[in-house]
Amino acid sequence: MAKATSNRQAFIDGKKILDNLTRERFLLAFYQLGYTLIRDAEFQAEYRNLTGNTVTSLAFGLYVDGVLSDVVTLDKEAPMRTKLTKGDTLRNFVDYDGNFRAYFRASVATDSGYGYDTSLTFLKSYRIPKKYKYALVVTTGTEYSEYLQNVLNLNVLSDTAIKAESDGYKMFINSFKPIN
């Protein structure tokens, strides 16, 4: 009888090891995919960075069992200031990208906070269906992003979303490597 118990325990222990290795591999693959997507969003951006809030708020949230596990952003210099809100005006200034601008008047109402904080609040409040063991959500934290996308027809995240839908599965699968 002792042999059956030790075999059963060996099986249970082996399953735990396999589950941990699988979890680590899935998490690494999700991190790689998420980081690839936010870098792609930065690279594909068709807008200029005024305060730096949009580019520094590009983030992905990693969810495990429906719970936000981690938030990752690009490694960028902090924004120059909080988000401008409708009616705010700036004159004769250098923007986040280092370009001189003579005049800017904000046309979108914002919370006047920092983009990263808005991304974080969104990711914390976002609910993933419990049927998903792992999930990845990419976001930007500026109200101005919608204006850029919908009114000015500039790419903020739309091309990245298309890429994720068409190539995301391949990028995810290709991130797996044999366990040595």
C-alpha cells in the first residue's frame, strides 16, 4: 500500500511542478506580447506628443483568473505636466517631443490628471470574464486619444488593435520556447 501512496504523491508533486512551469511560461508569453503591442502603438503613433501624457500612458494590464496581476508601461520620461483640458491654452513653448510650438488650445475635456493614472484606474476597474485564466488589455489614459482617433483620424491604438487581432495569436505562440 505504501507504494501506491508514494506513486500518487509523486504524481501530485509532478503536476504541481508542471502547473508552475506552465503558468510561468504563459505569463512570460503574455508579458512579451503586451510589451510588443505597446511598443507597436508607440511606433505606429501618428500624433505629436504635446505634454507626453498619451505616450507615457500606453500600458497593458495582465489579468490572472480575472484579477489584475500587473500593469506595464513603456520606459519613458515623465510627462511635462498634467493633461490639458478644454479651453486651456499654451503659447510659445517646447512640447514633450522637443518641438517649439507657438500656440495650442485644448479642445477636449479631461480630468486634468496624468495619463498613467487614468490608465491604471481603467485597468483596475476593467472586468475580465472569469472563464479566462489569463488576459491582456492594452490601453491609453488620455481622453484626447479618442479625439485623435475619431475626429482627426490619427492612429493611437487602432492599428495596434488590428495587428493584435490578425497577428496576436502568432506573436503569442511564437513567444513560447522549449523548457530546458
